Amino acid sequence: MTVQWLTVLGSTGSIGTNTLDVVARHPQRFRVFALTASRQVDVLARQCRQFRPRYAVIGPAHEQALREALHALGVQETEVLSGPQALCDVATAPEVDAVMAAIVGAAGLAPCAAAARAGKKLLLANKEALVVGGDWFMRAVHQGGGRLLPIDSEHSAVFQSLPEDAQTWPDRVEKLILTASGGPFRTWAPEHLSAVTPQQACAHPNWVMGRKISVDSATMMNKALEVIEAHYLFGFAPECIEVVIHPQSVIHSMVQYRDRSVVAQLGTPDMRVPIAYGLSWPDRMASGAEPLDFRTLGALTFEAPERARFPGLFLAWQALGEAPGATAVLNAANEVAVEAFLEGRLRFDRIHAVNEATLSRLRPPKLDGLEDLMALDAEARAQAAQQVRRWQQ
Ligand code: NAD
Ligand code: MG
């Protein structure tokens, strides 16, 4: 078996640590080339002791602290780098076969796009990168000639349920059905959402995840981002992508064919399953997840998402109906609003107000490449910050 060299961008987060958990189960298949984090020095140092990467990348303010931590742990072979260029360098180095993109937010776009252009096998958890980069990002993947494999559980499920030949999808497939858990407030009366605290929003019933995606799951903006992600990944028209709430999170998504046959992918809610699939594709390997026990599973239920409770979800189709770049505006607004909510500066139910106002106020200009996208992202963030200040009063 040939060994694959792996770079994990965002290795200290929820997806990053799950990735390393899977990798540790297959030492004969994978070697770690680089690990990266924004500021979690101790976690990154311990990961370096276990996986002995050639490089560790951390935010500039923590470079020296990481060197000292590695020295204290007796790790000599790992070189410490920092800054945005270093992220791109470790994602594109010739030794690297595959890149796990597990940074949160638009901050991950540049290294993701660099890996794509370099033709790496790109394992994409960082959905915001695709929501911001859109068609431009997909062109970078095609030009690079590498393979993009979705790690988001819904998109992994769709990928596993689609016919193998992408050319025949439009003739054979009628729609994609993305499932959503509905998050912690699925049964709450909408008028109670104004008092939600960050701690309540981050307590997801089925998945343990980073704070940003946990809040997105509670507003269902996560599903809005996933509708956009599915559109760009698989090329389906927005009206051919449907969302259904499925509180048990056992069916991870489905594909409805022309003959009305529906193919679904099922499993325990454990991100190591789609991570292992992406790492081993087209093969399969152990993930460490528990098997589904159908004898004790009980009922699988489904319901339609209500607009009054989850207005954010519907912004996905609105943004996809506007000029290219609108999805980047929506993403930037949401990143700003979620951060303000987590810092106690914005009410939970006003995340949507900020997103909606930013999306309707900002008309994206004609876009040509990464610089234009990052400029639009910055402009949308400034507009959203203004909206946050307005709602603070
Ligand atoms: P997390 O917050 O737990 O981890 C984020 C990682 O990115 C950390 O290692 C952090 O150090 C790094 N990071 C954060 N900001 C950075 C920056 N500005 N520059 C460089 N590095 C930075 O997040 P997570 O839950 O692991 O999610 C990561 C991505 O995967 C997100 O895009 C999320 O939507 C997606 N995703 C997560 C899950 C899940 O179960 N957690 C499921 C599907 C998709
Ligand atoms: Mg998902």
C-alpha cells in the first residue's frame, strides 16, 4: 500500500482532531506532512509529538510559544512556520498527496484554493470556502486536475448516493434532499429565541462541533450554507435541492431519481465516517464509529422546516438567485453576526436580521479572482458590523 502524505489545515478543531483520530488508526496508510492551528499552542504541540509532522503552522503571535512547547516535549523534527503564506505553502508542497481543509470560515479560502490549483486531493470540510469561492473555486479544482471530496456529512451522503458518472446526473437525478437535525431549538416557540444564550446554542443534540457551526446549526444557517455548497459541488439548480428536518440524524442525505426511487446514506452521527470515506476513497477503511443498531434505533421522523422558526435557511435560495458573489456576502454577514452573538453583542434572533439586511444592501460587483472575492468579503463584513451596531442599540 502506498503511503499518503497529509496536511491537516485546522488540526486542533473538531474536524481536525477527528481526522487525526482516524489517521492514527491507519499508520501504514498515512503520514502527516503538516498540522496547522490559529492559536491552540498546547494542543498543536501534543499533536506534533504524536504525529511528528515536518511542519507546524500557527498564528504569528504564538510562533515562539509553539517552538518552546515543542522543545519541552522533545519534538525536534517539526519546523514552526506562521502566517497566511505558510498555510498555502504546506497545502501545496510537492510531497503532499491530500489536504484536509478544516479551518472555519472564509479564512480557509486561500489555502483551499491553493491546494486545489496544485491538484491535491482536497478533503473539504471548510464549507465557507466554497460558499465564498463558488464557481471560481470549482474552476480552480478543475484546472488543478485534483479531486475534491466532500467531508460535510450531507455532501458525503449525496456523493455516495449519486451515480458514479457525473455526466449523467441531469438525466437520471431529479433532486437532492439534504437532511437537517433542526438543532437545539427545533421545538421552541419562535418568540423565545430572543433569550437564547451562546451556551444553549452550542449544545447540539446529536453532534459535538466547533462553536461557529454549532450556532449555525441552531439558526439553520448551516443548512443554508450546505444548500449553496451542494449547488456548487454537484452542479444542481437551487430548485432541485430540498431540505427536510430529520431530528435523529441517521439519514445523512438522499438523492431522488427520475423514477422516484430514493437512495440514502445512513450511519451513526459521527464525523469520522465521512472523514474516513474521504481519506480512503474509492476504498473503505475503519473509522472507529459505532455501527447502527437497527433493532434499537426506533422511529426515524421527518418534518418540513418552518420559515417563522428558521428564516435563515431560506436566504440560501435568495442568495443563489442573485448575482455571483451574493453567497460570499451572505457568508461574511453570518460570520460577523455569529461572532457578535458568541461575544454577547447581538441577540440570537438578530443574527438573521443582520444577514438579511447585509444581503439586500450589498450588490456584488463583477468578480475576477481571489482578490476581488476577498475585497467583497471585507466590504460585506464592514456592512454587517454596521448592522450589528444598529441592532445593539
Ligand atoms: P473548530 O472551531 O472546532 O476548528 C477550527 C480550526 O481552524 C481550528 O484548528 C482553528 O485553530 C483553525 N482556525 C480558526 N480560525 C482560523 C484562521 N483565521 N486561520 C487559520 N486557522 C484558523 O471548527 P470545526 O467544527 O472543526 O469546523 C471546521 C470546518 O468544518 C467549518 O467550516 C465547519 O463548517 C466544517 N464542518 C464541521 C463539522 C463538525 O462536525 N465540526 C461538520 C461538517 C462541516
Ligand atoms: Mg453538515
